[in-house]
Amino acid sequence: MKIALPSRGNQIDNHFGHCEYFTVFTVDTTTKEIIDSQVVPSPVGCGCKSNIASILAEKGVKLMLAGNMGDGAVRVLNNSGIDVVRGCSGDIKAVAHSWLKGSLVDSGDSCHEHECHD
């Protein structure tokens, strides 16, 4: 299974739409281990209006572990077959391991302020 994490300096970037890059971990859900990782550049502009959901879906990503994210971004990711867990913070590997252990749940919090303006 592949999971993506909006990243900045190996930490969860608190603002999904403006992260430095996405870290994509391939995980073995049976052994609960990260078996591969890659960096996917973040598109210019805001996440919900970019093509990042389709890029990540094409790479096989099924889950996004994120900090803050607006409802529009959650909807776009869900429509691309990517589930979202919000409220994550800290080191990306530690967050991934927490999810693998089953100790992460979606905070349900959405950003209501949006920094993208058309």
C-alpha cells in the first residue's frame, strides 16, 4: 500500500496545499514496515486546484496522512480514491509508523480559511 504525506524538511507540513513536497511511503501492511519511499514534487499553487490528487493516484497512493486540509482538498483526494487522515504532525516516519500501529484517527478538522484566490 502507498501513503502520501505533505512534507517540509521531513516533517508533516501543516498546510497541505503549500507543502514543499510529498513523501510517498510504500508500506507492507502485514509486517507494518515501510519498504520504500519516494519524493513527489508539490505542484505550484494550491493543492485542491492542482493535479496532485491524480498524480498521487497514478502512483498508487491510497491514503494521505496530513496536518490541516480544507474540505475541497479532501473531496478532490477522495474522488481520486485517496482516503484522508487529518490532524497529523511531526516527523513523517513517526506519523507513518503511528498509522501502521493503528493509533491515528482523522481529526475531522478542516481549514476554513483558504489562501488561494482566483
